[in-house]
Amino acid sequence: EVLVIDLDRARVVACVSPRARLAELMRLYRSLHKRHLLTRVGPRGCARFFAAYVDGDRTLRRALRKGLAWQRLLLAFHTLAYR
């Protein structure tokens, strides 16, 4: 089970779209990358987090993976700014 609490930019909403969820998760991912902590988590740790986050919901998993290519491109742009 995974419980993600991100109080930065916090607001209460009834429903969060998969697109918004992915954007927030990728913000966390970029933060790990920026602070050089991503290597400590590793690909396996990221995969485990993702699997626990979607908790067997194939529709959510598919929706999140669908936007992943775009988010990886954003990560590349952010990485340029980190240097």
C-alpha cells in the first residue's frame, strides 16, 4: 500500500484525473532527480512504487503510462535547467 501526501500546492478536490496524477507523480520524480536521490531509489524502487500506487488498477496504470513519454520529455527539459 502506498500513501502519497504532497502538501505543496495542496487543494481538496473530489476527483483527480490520471493526467493530473501523473503530473504530480512526475513532479516528485523530477525532485528526486534534481536532488540526486533517484539513483538511491533505483529503477526497481520506482517500479515498486508505481505498482503499489496503481494497486492493480489496470485502467489507471494504462492511463498513467500513456502520458509517460511526454513527461520524460519534460524531464529532459528540466534537466537542462538543473545544470
